[in-house]
Amino acid sequence: MLFRLDRPLDIDPIGRTVIDVADMAEFVRRLSGVLHAAGVRSGDRVAVFKANHFDCVLLAAAASRIGAIPVMLSGLLPDDAVRALLRRAEPKLLVSDHQRLTREAEDGSTLSSFAEQTLCLDKEVPDALSLAEFDGAAEPAPVPRGNGELMMLTHTSGTTGVPKLIMYTPAKLQGQMARLECRHLPPITYRRDDSVAVFMPYVHARAFTWIYSVLTLSPAKVLLMSDSDPEVVQPLFREHPPTVIEALPIDYARLEELALDGRRNVFSSVRMFASTFDAVYWSTIRTFLNASRHRFPVWRYGYGQSETGGLGMTFITRRTANRRRDQKPGPRVVGRPMPTFVQIKVVDPQTFRPVPNGRPGLVFARTKARCVGYYREPERWNEKAVGEWWNTGDIGIKTRTGSVKLLDREVNHVPGMSCLELEDVLVDHLPERHDVALLAVSGGPPVPVVATPDGRLDRERWRRATRGLPELAEPIVVGFDEVPRTGTGKIRREELRRRYLDGAERPGTGRWT
């Protein structure tokens, strides 16, 4: 099994773009020596905050190898969130890069002040250790963590503020979340002849369950992508045509121009597209399934949360995707609970008592994979953990057949409608590269924030797109790059509210975000 990279790893002085499993193991052993020489010991926390690439996974593995606890932070987090998380984690060592370590706050401080020591991976930075000075250090003996001990911290998306740090143990991450994904279930899992391309935030728990499945199922080739820029993707996919792609919704949005351009289409060999982390627009699904020349391509959509892992899964065929979104009205089905592993119930938001099938309510899940807490924030954990059940904070419907239909996050839910569904319909009727976020307002219609490539909106096209839909306020139009997003590409709706709604009240409580 070969791994091809869109650019060399930031930890690799040789600058290779092709590695294998033996190379990965060597990276982990070498990096564990570096961390140990820098003073890291079992039980210490090691924060990883760098440009997104697969070496985030290898750094985490190196820390785990010597019994340390990796604290994985997205390189796209805003500085105020990073500082808050570092203050909470109190790392022994911060591993980062020149770009992030040299950014100063208003008071002149840098991130190095939030850790006992700092290690810079690329260039010399004042008051920071360098990777080069410890390279070649002796490899320490492995110090495995116990099944019930804290193994790793990753953070939530942070769509409504400072993210939470999620606590994972080996029993939960390896024993439950990853185990479920490592089963050989063709055609929905990897085959030995697959060429798999992945676009992922490599600090997320999803990256760790994913690498377990790859190493277990052994597809022939894996393309490790750190960037979804079409100019980076197109030549690599042309040379190594993928048969399976997993990406975030924001990555698919950036790649749509390749799928729409017949001369540059590099998705003709794909048999399965997979998406996680957020809802994907119907028009995007249609575009990529139509770009495939496979006889029966499918879109695998997974529903889950960082705290629980996968909760459900559904598949969309090309035939289904080629219906307009409003030809099949109603909240979209996001999955059916995984048998023997996950249970779903929908409850009244006030009483937490189950509601009948077909009625909206808060989605609760019970799963063996639920993580063990929020690091140093037990009060936020206790708001969402109800015995063995987990309050997802989603408003949804459970059908008579057990499928889950998602309406909205509770914080943005308007009774009697689904903003997620309306956004999907609107985008399906607008030109490419248009995005819509509906912000719910108490006592009034939702406010659309419409992102376009040039910050302008054809008002006649908007009027036609909204015809027959529930009442909406006048749209706020912004440039596509002006939309605030999390490290996984989710729209930070609370930041949009702060910018454009001047403190307008929302209908949801926001207790479970």
C-alpha cells in the first residue's frame, strides 16, 4: 500500500511525496525520540497546532507512543480560540510552525507563552526549540496508555464560540469508533484495488478512526490531500485516478469547478463519494455523481458527532440526486442507526420525553462509542449527557422505519420549518459558487446571508429561487471568502449573527451547542 502526498510532510527533511507503512512507522519512532528529548514524559500533554497535513496524525502517534496525551488543534482556529484551548490544556510542549508561532496578540505575546516549551517544525523561532536540534535522538521505549486512561484531546467545531476539548480513551477511540469502520463490507468500505483520496482535518478524531480502517482494509493506493485547490488536485488526480473520495463539504464546493468542466473532470473513475462533518448541498451531490463514469456511483453520507462517532449512514444514487431538491420536499434523511451499536430517540425539548414517530424534537443517541467528557468543563458535558443518552443538540424526526430526518440545530430552529432544507433548495436554484445561511430570528422570518463569488446577487434570480418558499427577510449579500468558518468548513452562524443582526434574539435556547 502506497501513500501519495500532494506536498511533502512538514516533518520530513527529505521532502518525499510517496511513503509506505514502514516509512510511517519510522516517522513515529523518530518523532517519539524528538518529543522525549524535548522533555515530554508519560502523562504530559503535547499540543499540535500546525498547517493541516497527515503529519498531524504521526505527531499524535509519536506522543501516544511514549504515553503522552496529544492535544490536537486545527491550524485554522482563530487566535483567541487557540489561546483559550492552550490555557485550558496547559501543555508541556507546543508543536507548531513559524507562521503560527510568530503571530502576536495585541499585548505582544505569542503562543509560546502558553506552554512550558515550544517546538517549531520548519524555521528558527526565538525562544522555541527546533526539530533539527533533536533529530536523531534515541528512541524511547513505548509506554502504552491503559484502556480507560485519557489517550487524546481533540476539539469540537466551535461554530458558536470557543470549542470544547473532547476526551478520548483507547477503549472508545480504538475499541469502539474505529472498530466499527474496520469491517470489510463491500461495496461501502474500501476494496483492495481501490485508490482512495482523502481531504480531512488531520487533527480531528475522524482522521484517527479513518487511518485504522485504511491500515486494516489495505486499499492499493491512498492520496493524502492537504489542500483542495483545483490547481493542486487536478494534476495529481489525473496521474492517479481515485475510485473513492472522502472530503468535507467545503472541499467538494471548491472542487465543483473541476467536476463541471468536462475537459478537466478527474472524477470519472470514482465509484463512491463520502462526506462527513456537515450537510452537503443536493446540487453538489448531483454534480459529482454526474461527473463519475462509473456504472453505479453512490454518495455515502455519514451522520455523527465528534463526541459519539458515527450514528447513522445513508446512500444517495445518481438517479435520486438528479431530481431537483424541491421535487422531494421535506427534511433530508441523514441516516439509519447502526444496528446493535447505536440507538436513536427523539424527545420533547422541554420534558425530554419521547415524541411519536414523525414529530420533531431533540435527537438523542445512545452509543458504545460515546467519549468520556469535556476536558476541564464538566458542566458543559453534564448539559448534554443524560444517563447513557447523548443530547446531540439537533432537531430531527424519526420515521416509522427508524431513519432520522434532520431539520436544524436547536439553536437555529424555527418551529414549523427547516432552515437546512430551505438552504438546500435555495442553493439548488442559484448559480454555482453561491452559498446560503439562514439565521433564525424570534418573531420574524429567517434572515438569509447569501455568499457569492463577487459579493453581488442577481435579485431577479433570487426572486425566482424563493418563489413558493416560506417568507424570508431581505438577503444580506457578502463575498464567498467573507463567510466565517470553522476548521472543518462549517459556517460560524453565531459570528454572522453578531456581525449582521445587531443582537436580534433567536428562537432556540442554544443550551446544547
